[in-house]
Amino acid sequence: MNLKETGINKFKEGYNCAQSVLFSLREYTGLTEDQSLKIATGFGSGMGRTQNVCGAVSGGILALNLIFGRGSKDEKEQQELNYLKIRELISNFEEKNSTIICRKLLDGCNLLCDEGQQRFKSENMVEQCHGYIADVIGIVDGIIE
């Protein structure tokens, strides 16, 4: 199974978009399965279902932070490299999807109310999320390689 399939399958199991992305990239991050799922939990559906930055994008940012982020023994240049990688992810995702904002990606569907949840299901928006998860995983994989 490839990285994109791993992420989509994790989402199908009921994990959120951020969890699914970070979980699929754990071979790069060094996190365990459980760590990947726990650390990304609050970023799903645009951060706690507030539909701000897409959770898949946030999961990708978390992965890039773990790979390229600045730690206590790193120089300031490491932070700048990480920011460059984050901008590359965002730019590539926006080029493909026009925005990184969850609510806009889901055409204004409000996931905080029952009507929005029904719309998400009835319009099969889960398929859109599968695409966003695959996009982020592909972009991050390309950045790492």
C-alpha cells in the first residue's frame, strides 16, 4: 500500500484528515502510530472542526516540522529552511485547490451544525477530503525526496 492509500484508509477508519496525513508519513517522522494519531487529533476539520486551515494541510505541516523543524541544538537557518518547506506545501496545495481553508474547500459546508453534517454526508464530501489528503501526502513526499 502506498502512502496516499495509507492516509485515505486511515481516514476511512474514522480518523480525521490531519491524523490520516501524519499517520501515513510516520516512516519519515519517526513517530509511532499512536503518537502520530494523538499529536494530530486537534487539527482535524480545520482545527477542532472550526474549518480554518485544512486539517490535511496541518498534518503535512506537522510532518514537515518533525523532519525539518528547528530544535534546541539547531541554528536559526533550520527554522528558515522549515518555513520554506511549509510555504512550498501551501503554495502547491493552493495551486491545485485554490485555498487551504477547510470551509472554502467544502463549499461553505458548516461542519459544526447538524445541517452541515447532513450536507457533508448527502453530497459525499468525504470524497473531496480523500483528494485533499492524497494531495498533501503527495506534496510532502515530494518535498522530502
